[in-house]
Amino acid sequence: MNYHFKIHKDKDSLWAECIELKGCVTQSYKNTMEDLRSMMEEALNAYLNEPGTSKTIFPYPDESCSGKNVELVKVHSEVAFALIVRQYRLENNYTQMEMAKRLNMKNIIIYQRLEKKGDPKLSTIARIKNIFPDIPFEKYLF
């Protein structure tokens, strides 16, 4: 999963803003592109790493974004997985408890881990995909 950042070069600074995520902005403290790329990745992953109790539904990356001074920034896989699961739950008006029950999880805490920088086993991913076949893992993770 990659989001798009528009790079801005001012007289004394180098900064960037995520095109799809309003308010996700960062700057280079060293005034180098290498530092700015690192800061964009850090800012993006922190921005998307919402707590499981959050009701925020973020827009997914817009593949039509392009242009001069636009760079792709990768979301860490564990953040992307948690985002996809949480957004799917919210878009379908499920509670965390309902998701846990549908996935035959022993308790809600096991499910909540999926929404917190999840790094599940392959068998868990397969079970989620089997029960929720329309969850968009393929589009955004692979």
C-alpha cells in the first residue's frame, strides 16, 4: 500500500503533504530528500496507526495521483493490515465483538490485536479472507 506525497521546496525548507490524507504533513530537518523520504514514511505510518476504538475511515490510496514532485510512500505491512481490517469493520458497521465472534476468536482481545499493528499468522489471514471474502487484502497488501 502506497500513498502519494507532494514535495514542496521553499526558500529555506523542504516539506511534503500526503495528497490523499489531509493533515498528514512533514518536513525535512536536514533539508535533504533522503531525510524527507524518511520523515514522510514515519509521518504516514504514525498518521494511519489509529487505535482500534477510532471511528476514522481513511481514504485508500488513489492510484490516479501523479504529477511533478509526487512521490510514493509505502505503508508498513503491519500498519496496512491493521488499517484494512479496521476500515472493513467500520465500513460494514461491525463491532469488534461481532468481528471476534464471526472469526471464532476466544475473546475480543485477540481480535483487537489485529487492529493494532497486526502481524497475524498466515492461517489467521486465510480465516479472515474465508469469512470476509470481500476484504481488500490483495489490492493493498500484495
